[in-house]
Amino acid sequence: MLVVFRAMPESKRRKRKYDGPTKSANPATTTHNRAPSPMWYVVLMWALMAVGIVLVLGRFIFELPSVLLLVGFAAIGVGFFMTTRYR
């Protein structure tokens, strides 16, 4: 007895209608609609990171209290968090 297997026919693929680039769900949150960051924001962001680095390095170089290490890392973290909102 001979069994013949046939290949399954391939279905036709649908052609996708091109609608152009996808649009944002909320156009108010796009970056080109928001104003640039004020100068004080940029200065505060960089100052927090610089002060944090000085505190962390000062803790080890000048053998300052350990609490300054935590304060330094917190300042660096807040500075980096501010970079996410920078425009």
C-alpha cells in the first residue's frame, strides 16, 4: 500500500494598506511640542551631579563621614533622573 502525502497549499498573503508613519496616541507628549528646558534646570542638573561626585570623592580622599557617601550618590541619582526630563 502506497501512501502519498501532498504538501499543504499556502494561503495568499494579505497586502497591507500603507497608511504612512504611525501616529502617537497622545500628540501632546511628543518632544517637539514641548518648550526647551529652562537654563536653571540645566544648571541644577549638572550642579547636582558635580556636587555628588565631589562628595563621593571627598569621602574617600579626606576620610569624611560615611553619610556623605549616601548624600553624594543621592545627588548623582537625582541629577541623572533630571536628564530624563531634559529637552
